[in-house]
Amino acid sequence: MLYVENRKPAAKPEFTADNLFNHDYFGRLEDYLKDAFIGRNEIVELDTFINKSVLFRPVVNDIYCGKNMYLSRWKRVKPYDYQKDLDYMSEGYGELSRRLKDRGIDFIYVGIPEHSYAFADDYPSYLYNKYNEWKEIEDSFFDALHQKDVQCIRMSEKIKNVDSEYTKTDHHFSYVGAKNVYDEIIKRINEVTDYNLDSDVQLIQGPEPFKGSYARKLFFLGDIHDDYFVYAPDFPFERFDNGSKSENKLFFQDNNKYLGNMTYGIYMNGDVATTEIHTNRDHLPNILVYGDSFTNPLETLLVRNADNFCSVDFRYQRDKGLMDFIEAFHPDIVLCIRDNLNYLKRDGNGILN
């Protein structure tokens, strides 16, 4: 694993006639050699240091290095003709919502602004800003969800303090931001069901500086960092990851420190294909949540309000579909968590009906 780049090294291609003539053998071999040579990380880190700290380039490794914040650099592309994808996704969520309602299950779609969308106003004038495209798509998409009678929460309209609810160094929200999303989810559950759940939890600040995905791409160079938060669970539970007994923990500080900095993996120990948590509190609902890594901090909070809790990331869980988990888990509530960059993407955690 190339930790700083958050990807696996390129695999060595097999030398066959088919690969040679039909599958870009030499291009794949070049990618493999680039990743495999000794000292690669040290050279990339030195290059990052020179560009960021000596030449003071504003954009390094596709990260805009602002005075107090990092932002993702976006490359200009042709306008996205999104209507076909929007129709497909909104109809899919409408059908999924109806199917689950027929089973007595409440479905709630939660849309979360990604960091670049939340801080669109902070981009310098010379960098491409996709806010207008994202805003148009989000307006149209949530209008369509409402027309399909899908229970949905549009968090771009519910941010209270963007500086505390998002980090300076990561493309996700902060734990304070996750807490705000959690508050809205619990509020909506109470509105559409007979449950009376609470979201009152005392957050505890961690001692280490937090540096996220943007800082990782910059080899954690520089002083920009964030605070991070956890809480002390006051209920016993058993946790199972990918069908096997796991540590009964929600926060994994020791596993996720890098060069003295806390990283996003602290929450649920990062991305896991499937996690089940049993709390033996049968007066609470069974909750199933699916989505990408934005779910990780939310999972630590939502389990407070669940008898049995299940989270699925279908980027890694490929053997079963959503309905398979519903048949096995018998949820009362299903939550789909998506950030705005993925509203209309069909792969990974999109729809899955």
C-alpha cells in the first residue's frame, strides 16, 4: 500500500501475447516500475518538499496549499450532461424507498457536501471552481427525490458553522460536522417513526493534532492541522467485522497515528466492508447504513441509538447486495449516506436495489 497516495502499487503485468497487443502491456509495465523502484517514496517526498516549502508553489500534488487550509484542485472538463444519470438515480431511489416502505422499513437518503463544495468560496480566482455545476446538480437531484417521495436530508442547507464542521486538512467533514449530520438524522427518524431517540452526546477533544487526506498527499509537511473529537460510549456492545469477532471499539487511536498525527482512520478503524454491532437494547431500532467513508464517524454515533447496527460499504462488499443484507439483518431504518461528488454515480454505493 502506498500510504501517502492512498492506493495499492501497480501490479506487474504478465508478459503474454494478448497483453502485449491488446492490453497496453508497456504502459502497465511502466506504471509498475514507477511504483516498484527502491527509494520511490523518498524521492516523491523530496519533490513535494521542494515544491511546497522551497519554491512555494500554490498547488502541489493536486492540492491547493492555502495559508490556513488545503483544497483539492479540480481540472477543467466539459460540462456534465447529467440529466440521464439524474433520472436514473432518482427513479432508483424512489423505487428502493417504495420497496422498503412495503416491508415496513423507513429509508432516508442523506446528502453531504464534500469539502470542496463547502469551501467553494475559498478557492483563489485562478483555480477552477466547480460550485455552480455542483449546485445545479444538487438542486435538481433533491427536487427529483422530493417528487419521488424519498425521505431525504440535504445537509448543504443545514451547516451551522462551516469552519468547525469541516477540517482544514481532509476532504471529509470533521467530527463536529458528523455530529451535526447525526443530529439531523435523529431528528428525521423521530419525525417519521414512533421512536423518540436522543442525540445528546458530550464530545471529547483528542490530544494529538489531526491531519487528513489532503495533508497525507503532502507527506504531512507544514503546520496546518485540525482538532479531533471522540466520545465515551456508555453502553456495552459486541462488534463483528466482515463476519468475524472484532475489538469492541468505535475509536482506534493507536492504529491510526502517523508521525504523531491522528488520521481519519480513528473512526471505526477506517473503511470496512461490513460491520455489525449488537447492543442488546431491544427498545431501540435496528439501523442499517451504507455509503463510502463519510459514514465512518457517523457510525460511531448512530450505534448509540441502535439495538443492532449494520454498516456496509459496497465498494468492498461485492458478494451480496443491499437486499441480501436487508433480508438477513431485518432493519427498521435504512440510511444511504452520499457526498455531493457521488450523488449521480451508479457504481459503489449508489442505489443498490
